[in-house]
Amino acid sequence: MLSAVVLREQGIDVEWINFETPFFSSEKAREASKQIKIPLRVKEITDEYLQMLKNPPRGFGKNMNPCMDCHALMFKIAGEMMKEENFDFLFSGEVVGQRPMSQTKPSLRYVEKTSGFVGYIVRPLSAKNLPETIPEKEGFVDRSQLLGFSGRSRKPQIALAKEYGITDYPAPAGGCLLTDKGFSDRLKDLFEHQESFTKNEIHLLKHGRHIRLKSGEKIIIGRTKDDNESITQYYDPKKDTLIKIKGSPGPIVLIPQAAGENSVKFGAALCIGYSKVSNVEPTDVLIVTPKGKETVQVLGISSSDIKQLLI
């Protein structure tokens, strides 16, 4: 937000591009666009992102976050749009030293080189701590009006936001699910067990309890009403198996892709086990597969008996 305003103060027309995948959304960017009236376009890049994510050249951070290669990919795509649409340069709000992994001077240089747009990335908040860019040399940007922020403290940014009347801005955390350990564990498990997967299967990693069977099949069990709704939203009736208790509230159970008979029975038992229905007597469970529907009577399995299978 600040980098855009700093450039706009020079009379430069600026526009934002925000990239979206199942790992991060454009929600904050949309809110910021409305607040400070910066034009915004949103581009979905899941396919390109997954190719990078399977083998990022600079590896991962603490979890499954490939921050440096993530940034390089985004600048590469933005740079291609810059050329196609005759924009003059790229810019970002990065600050030297703000992030110990992805915003050091060597990291910023790596991102620039890997993107293929060396010299065309302006970082208005830290420009005076970085080499002069081509847009500055060619007079598109007045370097004297750029800033020299550095380090972990956000106090200079907060003061500048106050100066510009920006009161509603996001917290330091970027909201990327790849920095979350629980989500990263599920994603690693998906990569280890499947060569290919759908976008829906990635979205499903955000919801419910996940169990990996010795057969390699996965079972997802809803924990809440919201979980059940989300699981149903990403359910593919042409490929997946859906299980729920007939005539009573309880968890939605989903087995993505083709499911064997034993796995379906196990999923039905888990559906009972994670519900409030008694495990003493068999209960009617509805099973919906790509081949059709059937009702079976099942005894529940106690949730405590399968803790070791939870991802």
C-alpha cells in the first residue's frame, strides 16, 4: 500500500497485480484497493505455482513456504504482463531486512535475476539502500523521493501510513498457508502419495481431519458444520466417495479419488465414531460413490483408536 502511494505522489500511474492460489487469496488486496483507490487485477496462477512448489531451486523455509522462488515466479509473470501491456517497470513493498529469509539484499537480488527482469523492479520503501534501477536512471522515477527503510521494525512504515491517512492495513503475517505447519504436513503427505491431484484436493487440505490409510487412500472427516459445507463444496461426484449418517446430524466423510471396499467400510465406521450416535448398535449410513447410492448398517470406531493415522 505504501509503495504504491509513494510512487503515486510523484504523479506516476500505478496498478496492482495480485496472484491467487489455494494457498493465498486476494482478499486483503481487494480491501486495500478499495481503501486507497489503486486499480487492482487478480490473476489465478495455481498451475504455474504447483510446478515451482514441487521443486523450488532455493528450497523451503520453516515449512512448505518457498518464499524466494515464490516471489521470483510472481515477478516473472508480472514482468511478462509489463512487456505485453507496455508498462514501464515493476514495483513492490518489500523492505530490506524486514524478513530474514526472503528480504535480505542477496535474496532480493536472487529474485530479480530469477524473474528475468533485472533492473526493472523498484522497491520504493528501500530504494536508497539498493542499487539504482533502470526506471530511475531513465527518469520514470525520481530516486530522491524514494525512501531508505530497512530492518525488522515496522515503526517507519506505521508513521508513514499515518502521514498518508492509511489506518486500516494488514498485520505483518501474509496469510500464506504454506507457512502453517499443519497445512504443510498435509501438503507434504499429498505430494508423497500422489503424482497428480486436483485443485479441489488442495482446497480440501484446509478442512476437517485427514487420515492416511496403509493402502494409500485418504479419508477426510468434517469437524464442524462449516467443515461439512466446505468438504461438500469440493466433493467431485464423478471421482469421490461421500459418506454421511442417514437421518441424523454428524460429520461428512469424503474419500477422494477411487476408494476400495474396505476403505469405504472404514470411512463409514469413522463417520459414526466421530458423531454423537451410539457405537453400541449398527447405524444406517448413506454411501454415495460414482456408481450410485447405498445404505449400509455400520458399527462406529472410536476416534481414539485411529489417532496414529491422523495427518
